[in-house]
Amino acid sequence: MLKSKIAILGIAMLVLSLPTITLASVDVYFSLIDDPEGAIIEELNKAEKSIDIAMYYFTDRDLANVVIDAHNRGVAVRIYLDKEQKEAKYSKSGYLAKQGLSIRYSNNPYLMHHKFAVIDEELVITGSYNWTAYAGARNNENLLVIRDPPLVSRYEQEFDRLWNENYLGEEKLEAPAQELKPLAEEPQTEKIVYITKTGRKYHRLDCRYLSKSCIPISLTEAKRRGYTPCKVCKPPS
């Protein structure tokens, strides 16, 4: 009997000595069916220490205001955007910078196409969902809210790498004159086309000429660089 009690006590002490296991969880949202914007707002409002945002397009005024609220209550906020957002007509980068938030722009010669945010180093929000009004109201998009420490750490490492090594600069900008434009006047997200390392044409993603190299680029940038549409796949022009 004594041996049995000792064995049970030993097992109990072993269990108590094991590290606490944090179970991962993933919540999935689809625009036009669920409310991805509401899920983002809920998580931003719960932030206590930090919010790191890497976003290709950031034009959603409601999300911008929630981020500003977090900044005003003492949360450390860093925002990393594609370089086109520096001058884009409906970008909220100038509005956010005017409120004292730290903004940096990618020095990627093509696109900084990330769409993720890390909150309190505990969860990551990611998916196809750009932080735009169109993403929630007019596009088919997906959003994931992930709580998984190793995965969240990987996203945080990527953000730190971009923030510290791959940026054009950190500036304070004036809010654009179009800050209060209604949703109906907000343009669609920039179309993406694809180029090769050697050619001078831009293509659709399924074009056969992309078999050896496939580089994403915005349609506007492709035209600016002198690329012309492929006559085989007939991309948007």
C-alpha cells in the first residue's frame, strides 16, 4: 500500500513539473459572410503591449482609428507598408503618422504583399484580407486569427527583419486631403500582374511564359517601367 502511495505521489509530482502546454487555436473569417473587420477590431481593442502591422494596402478608416486608440492608451504600435502607400490617394499612412504613430515603408523594388498583424506577441492576424473597406464589403477575402506561440514568433521575426533592414525611411506626413472620402469613392485595390527576369511584357499568373520566372508587380508600376501586355494571356491593361 505504501509503495502504491509513493508511486502515485511520484507521478503527480512529475505531471506538476512538466511545462505548461499552450494549445494552438485558429479562428477563420470570410468577408461577405462573417465580419473580418469586426474580428480585427476586437483583437486590436484587447491589445495591451504591442501591435505590429505589415500591410500591403491600409485604407480602412475604422481600423486606422482603432489603431490610433491603441497608441493613445500606451500600446507600442509599428506599421510597415508597401512603398506605394506613401503617396497612395486613400492610404491612411499619413493620417496615422500625423497622430504620432511609427510608419516605415518597404524598400522592396516590387511589392511588399504581406497582410498580417502581431498583437502582444501572442496572436497573429493574417490572410488575404487587406485593411481596406472594399476587403470587407465587396471582395471575397479570408482572415485567420491564430494563437500558436511558435508560429506567432515566426511572424514577429519576419516583421522585425523588415522593420530593421528593409525600409525606405520613417517620416511624419500630413494627412491627405481625401481623408474623409466615403467608401463609394475608394478605388479598388491595385491590380497585380506578373513579369519575368528578362522579358518586357507583363502577364496573367497562368501565362505559359512564366514557367521559369514569375515576379509580382502592380499594373501601375509595370506600365511605369515600360512593360506592355502579353498578347497570349491578355492581362488587364
